[in-house]
Amino acid sequence: MAGLTNLGIFHTAISLVAVGAALIAFVRNRRIVPDSTSGRIYIATTVVTCLTGFGIFEHGGFGKPHVLGIVTLVALGIAALAGRRQAFGRSSWIVETVAYSATFLFHMIPGVTETSTRLPVGAPLFPNADAPGLQMIGALLFAIFLVLTTIQILWLKGRGTAALAMR
């Protein structure tokens, strides 16, 4: 399947479950709520995605995708610290929301990269992860993240504590 190992197939499948759970969370709650079913599934499958990613060495060794896995795990930790311990004071809910949303962006970057450098089989859209067109898509994903995260925060502020209590 597009040059994937068994670990790569499992990694891809579990990451798709994570993306699906996040989309459900965004539709239902406008954010990833860690105590909701979709939130728990998202967090668990994102952790598994990161851990399985550490065993994939498509380009010869430790590289950018592995760094992104570490950054994702750190962002999950920051989100949990903000949400559970209120470590950032009154801004904890903002930190939690942005951190969980950032992890979704971190799914999209390698997802788009791997898909567009592998498919269609035999004639992929981009020759490699450093292709200028793919870099532009990455910048666009980041811009979309900024806009949507701003909308999330404004919506949550407008809803007050009722929206934050959705746990």
C-alpha cells in the first residue's frame, strides 16, 4: 500500500482515527474536550500515532517527523497541565484550547505531506517534502489554524463558563 510497512499502515490507520475524533470534537464542542468520548479517543490515538511514528525511519534516521512527534506530545502535556491543574491561571482554558488545536495541526502537516508525496502511486503530487508547493500548503494550514483558533477562543469567551464546563 503506497510503500508502507506494517507499522506504517497501523500508524496511518490510527492517525486517521485521531483525525476523525478531532473533527467530531470540533463539530460537537468547537474544541477538543479531553473528558468527552471524542476527546479521549483523540488524545489516546494521537499518543499512539506519535509513539508508532518514532519507529518509522522512511528517510534514514531521526528527522523532522520525529521532532514533530515530540512537539505533539509536549503540546498534549501542556494542554493537560492547563486543563487539569489550571497551571496558567485564568488563561488556562485558552492554553488548553490552543494546545489541543495545535496537535490537530500537527496531524495535518505530515498527513498532507505523506499523502501528496506518495499519491497517486507512480506520479505523486509532489516529489518530496521540501517541494515549494508543499511548503506553501504547510503555510496555508498554519494560517487556517490561526484563524480557526482565534474563532474558537472568541466563541468560548462569548459563551462564558458554560462552554468551558463542557467536560
